[in-house]
Amino acid sequence: MAFLLFWFPESPEDYKLSEMGGELELAIEQSTISGSPSHFILRLSGYATPANHAILTKAFQKVQDDLAQIPEPGGGVILDFKRLESVGSSCVGAMLSMSRNLQKAERRVVLAEVSPAILQILDMLQLRDLFPDFETEAQAHAALKTAI
């Protein structure tokens, strides 16, 4: 069973969407650091498996739709994998789809705080070039400041 909580505050900087389903928890935050393009942070924890693929796909689509509403160029999505234990093929497929769609809009997807096990999966799939990874969230924020 999954539940969905939307919170629409007065300012877009405080935008949050949180969802928990099965073994995956995620939170979406909009980040507007002064002097940087707007971007979103998806914080995932648990296990990204085919069982919760629909939740993950829905969250990825929500972020893409919200980014499309921001007129300023640049920015993108930080996938914070600090608490993600494993990633299945359905999650990787959703990541690829989101990355492809955001690249068309000259935006990027970057990863932050990825475990060695997940990096090994991305290496085996030869996707490390497509999804730059950074040791810290601050480094990922800085990477989104640069043009695609």
C-alpha cells in the first residue's frame, strides 16, 4: 500500500512531495540556490524494485512536469542515493527516460552520495558517463550550475 502527501506552500522554494510505497521512500524538494538555476532533489531510500516502479515513475514525471514550468534555462535533477540500498532495472530504465527527456530541455540529471554497490551496477551497464555522480550534494548542486 502506498500513500501520497502533497504540500503546496506559499513559496515555490518550499515545494515538497513525499511518498512512501513498499520498500521505497522518496521525497522531492525544489532547490533555488541564489545564482543557480532551479532544480529538484529526489531523495530515495530503501530498494528501487519493479514492485515500486509505478511510484518512482510517477515521481520522475512530476519533477519533469514541474521543471517544464520553470522558464529559466539550466538546472535539472539531483538524485540523492545516500540511503538507497539497491536499484533494479526498472529504476534504471526510468532514470534513462528522465535523463533523455531533460536533455531535450537542456537540463541534467546528476547523482549524489551513491553507494559503491550502485556505482558498480552503473559501471556494468556503462551508464556512469550519462549519470555523473558526486560524493556530496553540494558538489552535485555545483555541477548543475554549469551548462549542459
